[in-house]
Amino acid sequence: MAGVSKTVTIPAGMQNVANVLAQGTVSIKDMIAPSFIEADFNHLKIDEKFYRTLFVTGYPRYVSANWLYSLITFDHPLYISMFIYPTESKTVLDELKRKIAEMEATVESDIKAGKVVDPTVQVALDDALALQAELAKGSERFFQFGLYITIPADSKEELENVSKEVDSTLSSILIIAKQATLEQEEGFKSTIPIFSDKLGVWRNMDTTSLAMTFPFSTASLTRNEGILYGINQHDGSLIIFDRFTLENANSVILGKSGGGKSFFVKMEALRLLMMGVDVIIIDPENEYEKLTQSMGGEFIVFSTTSQYKINPFDLIEDNVEADELSNKILDLHSLIKVIMGDISPSQDALLDKALVMTYRNVGITQDPTTFKNPPPLLEDLYKVFIGMETQEAKEMANRLEKFVTGSAAGIFNQRSNFNIKNHFTVFGIRDLEENLRPVAMYIVLDYIWNSVRRDKKKRILIVDEAWYLIKQKESGAYLHSFAKRARKYHLGLTTITQDVEDFLATEEGKAIVTNSSMQIILKQSTAAVDKITETFYLTGGEKHFLLSAGVGEGLFFAGQSHVGFRGIASDEEKALIE
């Protein structure tokens, strides 16, 4: 542009470089080149990094889509290059015709000599004849294909270890790879992005096999039925899924505060309701109250002044299982331990005796016909302890006193006065004091379990802030038992927590994850991501994805498949949820 001048100020530290470049004595290549390269027998050392290149010489006879997945997702940086060279079909057909003639002659010679035909020759002949027909019809084309892998490492020892791991991974998918002995420099150049094949180790490959070798892997989770969970971040497809088609309908949702857990759960609940699935939620913070009102659901508040009551001693009267009373007493064992805290073995035996006596005092025995009698209350157990007139029994009674005659007397020492009839039912326990919440969650879970067994139909139970239960061994074990038994009654358990490290540090927490066929891992903190990576065997890329994910983004696991996803909601759904 005429008449316009521009002054460029060069920093003092760059003036010498600029002068040298101006004189033409140093090129850009010189500036970016490493300090030194040491070429050894089976590796290179470039500056302080070590490199080893492998080339592939043997491939499996049959391959399926995404067959290189374990190599592409290997949990160590790898430089992988693929070189594809089209060939003339006529040349290939001529060569194939010659090979077929040779193999047929070999087979015929073996037959005439009375020998057993070599099975490898027969298999190769069958494959060649099939390929010849496909090429002749034009439905297949032929290519030369080269696959090279360079392994970077920070030390010689790491290079050896990773090389063995890569070789083992390749062997598991029936690939034979060899080190580029005395050609490591050529191998390295073949795997850096300069589009130069210096090794030239090729293998014939047809169109179908080559297409299945395409390196970008994804796992589609689109089904013909189910609800929309979000968008697959890998290929942009929709994640439409029915959790009831899995081994079990349980799911676990893990994520840091503010990662989008509540939004995702509410969105799933809305869509499940539209599909005719009943939704039950245990809500420690009453954050589902407005959504319940909007959807015409029933919000049940537990507090000292609440009208709603649950009797933990309730029994099922219809379709009674053979050991119904025994199982109820075992569940009450766990509940009383949640209420009382640690008890000694002798106190545990005393508790068992007291529970049996409590039911017997109201005429309930192992005979199912007695289950129609009004069940006892917590105060009846308290009276049994008082009547035993021993020091241990008195101590047990004192621990129960708060729930019978104390500040918590009006919550769990009354007869149950409602049934779950609404398709959307939420139990809110925010108004209870902190140490009463695990007790309330346990009793509500037990009540829901009785309701589920009375009437089998598709239901989802959502337990928010499940850490309240997991942090106590007895209630954690009950939640785990709930997860294992839910499938039998067409129930799916959704467990939600933001205390990921503490949750996965317990045996009960890990067992619940194991018994959940669907797992959603949203944005994670740096403190929790290592535990997540270890538990779910994530790759380095997936780990960094969880750290950098936005709100509502994460990993979606369903059975053996998992993808990165982003939840999406319509404006109407957002209005209802927010």
C-alpha cells in the first residue's frame, strides 16, 4: 500500500536471531532442530527422549469394525501412521490368478501323493478364490497398506516396558509387529507428519478390510427405543437409550458440585415419566419440589411437624415370601444400628431377641396369616428393652429414647398414613436435622421396597446425595442390597453423589458402581479424577476430558460401550427444570 509505512520493534533478546536470519546463516530448520540425535540398533535418542518404531507384518484373517480400538486408545502416547496406496485391479487379478494356480497345483500334488492337504494352503486358496470373484465383479478394490507405530518414552527403561505392553496389545488382536532394526531413523520419519513412507513395508488389503481399519473409533448408543440422553461428542449422533434393556436398570451419576448432576437427573426423570415409567426420588435438599408441583406429582415432606408418617415395622400382607418376617428383622437390625451407632456382639444378640419379642407381643409370628395384625411401633421395642431389666437393655433403651419420647418422636414412631399412588413421588427430608437424614433415608428406602414388591411395574428410584447412606456401613450395605435385588421387581436404582472420592473409597460404594449397568460421569475435580480413572479404567484423554468438560458434559457408560456426551434439553424442559 503506497504511502503507508510500518515500524516493527524487535525485542532485545530477539535482535541477534533476527540479524543471523537476515544474513542467511541460520534457517528455520536449524532453529527447530534438536540438539542431537543418537541412532542405536533398535531405538533413537533425540535430545532427552527415546523413540522406537514398530512395523506391522501380520494381520488377523478376519476383522470387525473398530478392530484397532485397543491400539488407538492405548494409555500412552503413540505415533501411528497408515499409508494407503491404490493398485490396478488388472495387475492384482493377474497376480492372484498366478497364486491360485500355484496353490491348486500344491493341493492336487498332495492329493495324488496320498498326503493330507495342508489346511493353511486350503484356507488361503479359498480366500483367494473369494477375493478374485469380488475383484472381478468390481465390488472390491485392492490397496497396499502400511502400518507403523513409534513409541516415545522419557527413559530407556520406560521404552522397554511400554514396548512390551504395546506388543502384548497388538498380539491380543492378532497383529504381528517387528522392530525396525537398523532402520529406526527411517521408521521415525515415517510416523511424523511429513507424509513420507521411508520403511515401505506393505500388505495387500481389500476395500472392506481397509474401511474397518479406519482409525477414528466411536461407540454408537442410538437405539430404536428409550429416551434421549444427549449428543455423542465423538460423532454427533444422538444417545437414545432404554436402561431397562441392560442387565439391570441401575445407574450411578458422579460429578462435582455445579457439574450439572441435578439438571441431568431432572431431565431424565421428565422423559421417563413421558415413557410411562414411575419415578420416585429421595431428596435431601428439597430441590425437586417445584418440578414435582409442575408435573402434578406428590411431594412428601418429613419433619417433626409433618403430617406424613412411616412405620419401619410394617410388613407386606399379600404375596408374602417364605422368610418375610426374618428378612424384616434383619433389615430392622441394620436400621437400629444406624440409629444407635456401633453396638457390641452381646448387644446385637439382645437386639435380635428384642425384635422377635416385639412382633410376638402383637401376635405376629412366622405364620403369614398373622401379618394382618397391626404391626408394632418403635416404642414397643423400647418397652421390650425396658422390660428386660438388664444394664445392656437399659443402655439400648436410652439410645432409642430420642426417637420414642424425645425430639424425633413424631417422625418414625407413628403408623404409616399414606401409600405411593402418584407416578411421580418425591420424599423431601431437608427439614430434618443432619444426623437424622441417614435414618430417614433408610426408612424411606425400606418403605419403597415394600411398595415395589407389592406391585411390579417399571420404576426408577433416584437417591440423591447417596453419601449420606454410604458413610455408614449398615445403611451402605442396605443400599447395595437394594441395587442387587431391584431388577427382580422391574426397578432401576439411580445413585447420585458429588463426594466421589469418599463414595468410591468404600466397599459398598464400589459394589454399587459394579452393580450398575449405566454410569454417567460428569465434570470432575482434580482431587477426584484419579480415583475415577482408576475405577473406570479411563484413558489419559478421557481423564483430561473430564477435567475440562463443561456443565452437563461427561462420559456416558452403558454396558460395554461408553462415549463422551453432552446433555441437551428443549426450552420447555429448561423452563420446568430451572
